Amino acid sequence: MNPEGYSRNHLPYIIIIILELSTSTFMYLFVIFVVYRDFIKTKTLRSSDQILLCLGMSNMCYGFLMFVSLLDYFCSLGIFSMIHTAYICLYLLLFTISSCSWLSATLGFFYFIKISDFESGFFSRVKKNITSVVPWLLLGDLLVSLFNSALSSLFFIFSPALSHNNTASPVSVVSILSQSRTAFIYSAMANSVGPFLVLFSTTFYMVVYLMKHSYKMKKGVQTPNNERLRSFDKVVWRMTHSLLFYGIYYLLMVIIYFTVIMQMESGFWLSYLIFTLFPVVQAVLLVLANHRLKAAWKDMFLCLHLREMSKCM
């Protein structure tokens, strides 16, 4: 039942995947904790926090489903021994992939609206009513994700690799993904290509806009150490890093799939590793790009350091 004849050669992939899932879960728990803590203090939930909260919960559900699927497979728990149960879990997995993608696009669109200046038109009206628009965007993300995951499930239902599957062999989500990894890649791409285009275009526009604004400030500011100028440069760098990450990640995912995964014996585990890597790096970028999350992260490690010092004294 092991994918691709599971052997000890695949153990490094599995260890890395578990570390990625654990790290992403911890990071998004931290994001949710910071958002909830600020909500308790202020009694209000800002628009950006609403998106971050949904994104954190969606990514945690994604990591949980991936981990349970692995645990069920290697420990032979039989959680998904029935084919219908396995397909339900598969649908939920595709739903979380789509949800994470669209929520990421929504977060990029939100910052695009907040940072950019619009004299008139549709985006100008959205900017004025962004507080009331965000809940509708989140509802739209939910509905689109439900629809997209249902469509992408058809890749598995009509997969030639699964249509000839031996029903006598044990069923698990991992075995289904292994037998039809092409359907897995295509369904993931179908769920993420739209959000990626939105996220990439809005982030690219913000980078160009902020670079132009920073250039105008440098021409008009006499002192090179101007605090506002430095803050703008930091924002430009953070947005550039985000843009490079999203672009390189999707480019590598496509290149690795067509040139490596299809040719390698361990291609399935490599693809699994790549899909679990995205939430980790995205969580790191979120913490680095958000000054509240970054400050809370530093405070957390400062408190841990002080506790260690007090124990040694």
C-alpha cells in the first residue's frame, strides 16, 4: 500500500514534511493568538485582522488534513478505509488549498486598495467602503472555494489511474494521491492559478507604486535619514520579497512537476513536500510584513530568553 514502493529512502521527505506541518501550525497559531489578543484589548476586529484570522484558520485546517492523512497511512488507522470517506477528506483538502489561495489573494487585494491612491472609479469607491467590503470578499472566497474544489475533484473521479484501482487493497488519502499524482497537481493548479494572478498583479502594482513614491520622496527630502523614507523603503523590500516568493514558488512548482516529479521514483513525496512548504514560507512573510506580528514575535522570544536567564540565576 506504500506509495511508489515506500522505502527508507523516502524517510527524509517524510521527516521534512512533518517538520513543515508542525512549523506552519505553530506560526498560524501565533497569528491567530495575536489577532485574538488585540481583539480582546480593543474590542474591535479590523478588516486586515479578519482576513488574517480566516487565512490562519484555513491554513491550520490544511495542515491538519495533511497530517491526519499521513498518520492514517503510516499507522494503518483505517480512518479513510471507505472510499467515500477518503473522497470527502480529499474534497476538504482541495477546499482548504483553494481557500488558502483565495484568502491570500484577498489579503493582497486589501493592501492594494489601502496603499494605492485612486481619484475616482470603482477602486475609489471600494477604498472608501473597504470595512464593509471585506466581509463580502471573505464570503465570496468561501463560495468560490466550495465551487472550485467541487470541480477540481472531478480530476480524481475521472482519473484513469483510479478507475482501475484494486478495491481489495486498503484505501487512504495518501494512496489515492499517489496513484493519481497528476490529478493532484492539476487540481491544485486549477485551484490556485486564479488567486495567484490576482495576488501577483496586485503585489506587482504595489511594488511599482511604492518605488515611484519613494523616488519622489528622495527627490524632495533633504536629509537622507528621513524616518518616513526609510519606512517606505522597508515596505518596498517586504513587498518585493513577497512578489519574488509567489512568482518563484509557482514557477518552480510547474518546472519541478514537468521535469522532475514525473521522472523521479520519489516524485510523489517531493510534490507532497512542495505543497506543505507554501504555508510555512507564507507565514514567515506575513510575520515579517506585519509590524504588529513582528513585534509580538520579538516579544515572545524576549520573554522566553528572560525566563531562561532567570532560571540560570
